[in-house]
Amino acid sequence: MGRTTTRTPCPLAAIPRHLRGFGTDGRLQGRALALARGAWLAVAALTVGLYVVGVQLDVSRPYWPCPLGVCEQFGTEAVQRALDSLHLPIGLALGYVFALRVLFNAGYAAIAALLFWRRSRDPLAVFISLALLLFGAYSVETEIGMVVNSSPGWWLPVTTLRFLGVVGLAGVLVVFPDGRFVPRWALPVAVAWALWLGGGYFLPDSPLDAGTWPAAASLGAWALFLGAFVFAQVYRYRRVSSPAQRIQTKWVIFGFAAAALGYFGGTLVFATTYTPKPTVSVVTGDLVGHTLIFVGFLAIPITIAVAILRHHLFDVDLLIRRALVYAALAATLAVLYEGGTLLLERVAGGGDGAGVRGRRAGRAAAPAHRARHHPPRVPAPLRGRAPRRGLRPATPSRVGGGAARGGLGGRGRGTAGAGLGPGAGPSRPRGRLRPGAAVPLSCPPAGPSRAAALVYNDCRNRRDGVQLLRGPS
């Protein structure tokens, strides 16, 4: 019989200190799980409390300052005069911008809470949910900024949380979807970017603040760090990620691309609708630009939630292809519209600076001037007949309130009340109306006869500054 040997199991290797609190699958457990949950809930409670206090301070003010950028440039009264042409109060614009901010904050907070509730044992999901919560609450400084304005002692905590939100959201591009820095040089690049960004938050108006640098240097630094992050994500996608992780990466990249498209689209709207004077196009362009920016940035938490929770339920490739097609179509239409407008400005402007947009605004603002040069033509079947009630032209004609021959005031220029009254004058005026007669202040009531109806309609037309051209019967 063969000899039987018994194998003694090897002792398990000690768990490294930096991995204690993590299970074999990398999930949080024990004290690490309790610490992560407690920290997340504490930051969430502080953020919600500051936001509620800020909203109360904002609502309790005797008046709301206009949140639009055009109000800072032209003043609230000028913006209100521009909105009067649309019959819209400025309070409606204030409420609309406030609703956009609330939608932005609530969207980020709701998705952050959903990720924390469904994936609280996943360290990467906890990190992403905290970054979304901080970015959504502190990136828009209006509500929580009211707390800082009323109590300056909150400046350092609020600035720290705002900085962590921006850095954390940008860090998602570096560590998603497995939570590791790939390649290895991505970690020092991320640390350098955070230090470079922190100068503008904690030391404003100092040499460390990138806002005080020349434009070329600041844009160059942004392009360098952004290019490094994009290259790191491309390297991870091609060399390290599994097929499932590649699908998740596509979702997240799609969300960040939609946010960038919304931001640059809103900036383009600001630039194309800008005029030196507060017009309707400037105000509406400001509202549309803010809408594109806020709605575009809401794509980031939505796509992150889909990538973590439900990435296998949707075909992201089909969505990306359709989005690219529609974006290219919209960009082509926008370029053709703007190019055609500029071309028409060059052709029809005549070198005097009066472009097509100015001509459109002038025609919309002065329909009477247009009508004086282009009087309305009356169809042949209506010439010489009494017009029906409610069918008066909406623009005045250059033919003023002159009296017709043989009727309202004889051959000469009639007076305000010459020849008026039920049954006065012939039943049908002959010849064309002549300009220059006085406009009656009041018209007699219309009688049952056709002649009385004709007199009443002619009087009403001359009173409102509108006159029909009548040919011979």
C-alpha cells in the first residue's frame, strides 16, 4: 500500500494595513463601512442644512436681485423694458432662473443619494456620490453664498467643500470605472492639478490664482491637464478595461461630453445674441444660454447613475451614434443660419452698419413706418364695398383720413364731423380716398342700412389710423 501523506494548510498571509476594512471583493465592511457611511451622512446633513438656510435668507429679502447676466450689464429697469415688448414681467424671469438652480441642485442630490443607498459598500460609488453631492450644492453659489455673506466665518468650510466637489467630479474621469489610477503617472498629475486649482479657491487674487495669469498661460494649463486626463482614460479603455467596463466608460464620457456641449452651446448663444443695447434678443439669449448650461450639466449624474446601476439595459453605442448625428445636424443648421445672416448683412447692409438683424428689429418695432411705404392692397372683390366688422387692416396706410368725393365732406378736405350721421352721403363713395383730412374723435352708431354701415366703418378706420383704398364702383 502506498504511503498517504497529509498536507497541512499554509497560514494565511496577514492582510495589509491599508486594505483592512475591505472584503475579498474590495467592498467596505466593518469599521470602514461605518466610517464611510457616517462621513457621507455628516457631509450631506451639513450641506442640506446650509442650503435650506441659504434659501430662507434668499426668500426673506425685501427684493430679489436679477440673476441674469444682462441685469449686471444694463440694469434691471432696462431688462424690464425689454421684456415689456413680450408682455412678460421680470419676476417670471427670476422665477425661471431660480427653478433652473433648484432643478440642478435637486438632480445632483437625488442621484447622489440613490448611489449611496444602492452601493454604500462600494468605495468608488461612495466617492462618486459624495463628489456629485458637493458639486451640485456648492458649484452654484447663490443659495449657500447667502450664508457666507451673512456669516463670513463660514467662508473656509464652504470653500473647502466647493473645492472638494470640483476636484472629486474631475477625479471621476481619472479613476472610473475600477477606482485605480491608470497609468501610474495619473496620480501625480491629478495631485498637481488639484494644487493648481486650489490656488484660485483659497488664495484668490494672488500669483497662485490662475485667474490672474495671462490668458495664454491659463488656457495652456487647462489644455495640458485636460489632455492628460483624456489620454489616461483612453489608455485605460484600450489596455486595461474589460468589455463591461468599456460600456460603463462610454456612458460616463457621453455625460461629460453632453455637459461640455451644453456649456459651449450656452456660451455661443450668449455671444450671438449680444448687442450693446438691452433688447429682447439679449434677454432671451441669456435665458436660453442658462438653460443649455444647467440642463447640459445634469447629463453627468444621469449617465454616471446609468453606468453604475443599469449599464447593461441600454445600448449606449446606439445612443452615441444618434447623439452625434443630431448634434452634427444642429451644428450644421446653426452654421448655415449664422453664415447666411452674416452674408445678408454684408450684401444688404450697404456699408452703413445696418445689418439684417437691425432691419428685422426696425421692422418689428415700427410697423407704421413700413406700412407708409408699402400700403396694403385691397382685393378687387372688396373695392367699393362696406368691409365687414373685425376685418380692418392691422397697419396704417399712407392714405390718411381724407374725405371721399361726393360723400364725407364734399370735394374739399372735410372736417372732423362734416357730413357724418345716419343716412348721410351716397350709398357708395366714388373715387379714391385722399389723405390730409382730420381724424374724428368719435363715430356715430351704425344704423341698419348699408350706407350707415359704410359710414361707420369709414369713420372707425380713419379714427384708428387705418384706411382702405377704395376704387371706383
